Amino acid sequence: MKRTIATFSMIAAVIAMAIPAGAKPLDKPYTEYALSGEARALELAIGDQGVSLGVALSRADSTPSAIGVGAGQCTLLGSDADPENLPCTDETTVKSRFPGTPGSDESKCAGALPEPLASLIDLKAACGSSTSGLLKNSPFTRNNGKVGHLGVTLPIGTVLDNVPVKPLVGELTETLSPILDQTPAVVQDAVDNVLDLVTGLAETEALAINLGPSTSNVTSKNGVITVDSSSAGALIGLIGIPEAGVDGTAISATSDPLKNGLVIIEVGTSRATASLDEDTAQATSAASAAIATIKVRDITKPEPTYVTIPVPWGETVTVLEDTPAETTIVAADSSIQEDGNSAAAAADAVSIHALKGVNGGVSLAFARATAAVQGNAVKPAPPIKKAPEPLPLTGGTDLIFPALSLLLGAGVVLVLRRKVSA
């Protein structure tokens, strides 16, 4: 989390340098600002292949300008994604900007992943939408990225065939007995039945995910401009166990990990906001991390029944340890940073390394949300006073003094002529 906040502190510094000068009239005080937000629903990696799903990014400043991106599917993004140059599929991505392209709240959707991920992952729909503009002289942008359903098919049955049965039963019994609060003998019988059911399936949807949408928006209300990023969490199911008959055989050869999985993980919503008061340039931030809850199926009972294990913020929990289904969950945490006219918030992702014993497992990171804002109060210098200009002349030319001069000259001439004549 410290790394996340440090990253967004750098983002705040960068957007501070990007604050444009002269965005407001120079005859009265005003505030320059820049905002940045991002949310990601899921980042998934199998081996060296990975995707980022459900991505929303927003940027805005006091020029005024705004840019936003809503994407359903991208290649694995780094820590500092550039909205101008995102590796996202055109079929699931909408970009918008002001001034320029207003975009649309209507989503673009598609559901195809590149190979070799496409052969392992069933992606129902990945969608993105984005719109940007100007409202009451303030920039806004609304961005949404979402995924309908994701299923990962792994050769569970094949893997179990290659694992010695007795050690596997012992590991599962030792792991599940304290969780289920049952005697080892009861758990061992149940484990035998489950392995018989699952081993009969050559391949199964070992992991299924339902994702909530991710959003990142910039809005302005009552003189406060805000960037708000959120990721609405997920439901993850691991290894669907087919319903069993009285003789231990599977009633159906298919199962839904989200309804009857050996482990079901619920991830809540994460949110990060950063706001700036345009009158005072005071910045504030807030963040709330996603809450994770683990449900382990009580395999000693025929109907799906679960034992709930909460995962506190910042804690790590491993279930089904030393088995092919070993799964580690690291719960999210959140933090904020405020420093006068800058603020940053981050709700880190819930990370899961699932099914470690099946081809290296699947790495997942859910519900990441970040926001940053930087402001700068500007007080223009008073205008320089100019020296007063002379008043212009008004009326006609004054002829009194020339007339008197002429009369005086004429008098002198007359006096001299009389003296000469005498």
C-alpha cells in the first residue's frame, strides 16, 4: 500500500506540473487543478499470459479539459496506465475527451481473448463506455468497464489422476477437519466421495468469476471538483463439486463453482476519492478497501453448506494447504495522503493465488481503485497604474492677445508719423 500511495504521490506531482496557466481570467483569484483516477475490476495471469478486465480511467484539468477511457479487456496493464496509449481491444473500448470526442454512455462489448488464454478462459462479455464534456464551465468525464462472466477451465481430473490418492486424502482431511469441525474419519469418507466425483471429469470449469463494474468519474458540485473511482467486487468459485447420489456417483457431470464450489470467495467494493475546493484550493481524499470473505464447503453434507472465514484487511489466509486446490487470499487495505492542495487515495486489490497445484495455478487481483488531485491557488498581481494623461484642449483658438499686440503696434506707428510731420 505504501508503494501504491507513493505511486499516486508521483502522479499528483506530474499532474501538478501539467496544470495549465491562464485557464481563468487574470483580473481575479482562481484555482488551477488537475485530477487523475483509475479502477480495475480484475487482473488475471496464468503463467506468463495475462489480461486486465473492466478498466476505467479519468483525467481532467482546469484548462478546462477532460479525457476518459472505459475498457472491458486489455493486455496486462502496468502501474501507471496512460489513457492516451492503452493496450486495450477496440471492440470493448470507448474513449472520450473534451474538447474533442464526447464519447457515449452506451457500452461496446465483445468476448474473445487471444490464444492461448482463449482455450482456457470462457469470457462471456467484456464492455466499456466513456463520455466527457463541460458542465457549468467545469469538465466532467464518466467511465465504466465491466465483465459479465469469466470461467477458467483446467484439467482438474487429469491432475488428480497424477497425484497419489492416499497422501491427497490425508492432506485434504487434515486441512478440512478443523475448518468443518468434524472428526477426521467423517471428513476422510467425504473426501473420498468428492475425489471420485471430480476425477470422473476429464476437464471442468475449475474457476468461475462474476465481476461487478469498475467506474472512474470526474464531477463538480457546489464549487468542489471530485474524482471518484470504484470497483464493485466479485464472486469467485473454485472447483464445482457435482451433486452426489446415495451411491456416491455424480448426479450431473457439470457443476457451477459459483453455487457449489469447494471454495467460494466474495470480494466487496473498493473505492477511492479525491476532491478539491475551487475557492480555497484545499484538497481532501478518502478510501475504503474491499472486504474479502472465504466460504469453504462442508463436504460431509450432501447439500451445498458452507463454513465462512472472514479475511481482515491487510491479512493473508491460505485454505486447502498442501493440496492441488491450495489457495491464498491477501485481503485489500486502503490509505490516504493529504498535503494542503494535493491529495491521493488508494484502495488496493484483493489478490488471490488459486489452485496452486494445477499447472501453477491462477493469479488474480480484484477491485483496485485510486484517485489523486493537485491544485494551485492563483492570486493575480494588481494592474500597474499608468501616469495620468494631459487633458485635451477644448473650444476655439484664443485671439485676444494677438489683437492687443496689433492695436499697440498701430498706435506706436501713428505717434511716430505725427512727430515726423511736425
